[in-house]
Amino acid sequence: MCASYIKSLIAFLPSNSSIKLQCSDICTDNLNRMLGNLDFAGEGLAAVSVIADNGMFYELGNGYAPVAATVFTSIGGVKCGIVATSFAKDEGRITADAARKIAKFVNLCDSFSIPVVTLVDSYGLAIDKENEIRFAPELAKLAMAYAASNCPKVTVIIGHAIGAAFVLLGSKALGADLVYATASSEIGALVAESGVAFAWDKYITEEVTRESLIADWKASVSSPAAAASSGEIDDIINVNEMRARICSALLMLAAKGNFSDVARRKVLPL
């Protein structure tokens, strides 16, 4: 079983880093397959399983930093890597180990020009003594992995993208080619409850309750529409169309690595 898994995983990768092989020979799954009104229950791998072609994928490091899943799969016939955080595991909070795991995976994908799809559902960082000591170098490596990579990068916020999670996990600021958010997602520097306590607490009266302000915060400050208006995301999508939108994005970006190589060759000095 182990040998068979390793063989399949190695077969997924190009034979060397100079080969820009990103599409599988045949895609037997429907590129326009709709997902229905799914609830992933905060599990990143549940989202991966419905997005991947025929539900097939290879997970790497499943016993290490499980809050972040890293997998190889094909979506619409395009071979890609997926980073998926799980809100069900400590609200998706990124640990130092998770940051290291994601950074190494993104670097591996970039080495072979394999596109990276990032599924974000996280409340930010896991703040405790052990992580705080190690955060600085690991978070820097995570940011650098996304910012320095030339492979196609597509990000989908499927639930929450709060604080550092939104910045570090495939944001536009770190070079993502396309960033989508589902209609019910929450995006911002703070969760609504903390945001109201920090900035809007003074507006609470007998007529205006804390609960109503939290609802207003979610509808205005941390809504996908607010993120789109500031250019932080490219489009708001329904969960139903998530696979189809990722398929079209990957097919559109599939030749990005090849075009980059051509451009570099053209600017070589005479």
C-alpha cells in the first residue's frame, strides 16, 4: 500500500523541474460540475474532495500540523497543489508548524511550476507561548513562499479569512493571480465580535444592541462585498460554482510558467 502510494505520488510530478507539465492526458470529470449548497463543516479536506477531479487526491504530511492540509490533485485536468485550512480544527488558526508545512509545499509546487490553489477558512494565528517564539521566521518563510513563487496561484475564501490568515494565505498582496470569496464568507482584520468591541462599543445604547452592531459589521466591514470594493478579492462566488470557477481559472493560467520563461529569455542581454 505504501509503495503504491509513493509510486502514484512520484508519477504525479514531472520528471524534472524544467518540464512544464501541468495538464493530465484526460479529464473524465465534468469541468462545469455544480456542487450544490454544500456545508463543509469546517473541514478543508471535505472541500478538496468535491473540487478534485473524481474526488481523487494525494495528501502530503497528513499527520503533521493537521490544521492545514496539503494535497496534490487535478482540477479540470490541470495538475495542481491545494492548501486547505480546516476551521473545525481550532478555528483554522495557523501554528508555526502549519506555516512551515504550507511554505515548504508552495515552494515544492513552484519548483515544478505546479499551480497552487489555496482554500482559506481561518481565524488567523494560534497565539500561545510555543508558537510566538517560532512565529517570526516561519511566517516570514510562508509570506516569501507565496510572494516569490511564479506558479499560477488561485485563492478561494470558503469561510473565514481573519487577520494574518487573509494576508499570508495566498492574498492579492502576496501575488495571487485570482482571489475568490464565497458569498457567506467573513473577511477582515478582526472577527466581528472583536471589531465591535474595539471600534464600535461606544455606539451601544438601549436602542442599539451589541448583536445588531455585530450584524452590521459583518454586513459592511467584513463582508466579501467590502473586500471586493477595496480590490482585495476579484469576485464573489457561490459554493455551488466553486469547482467550475477554479477549473476555468486554472485553465486560463496553465501556461503562465511557460510565458514567464519566454519573457525571461527575451530580456537576456545581447
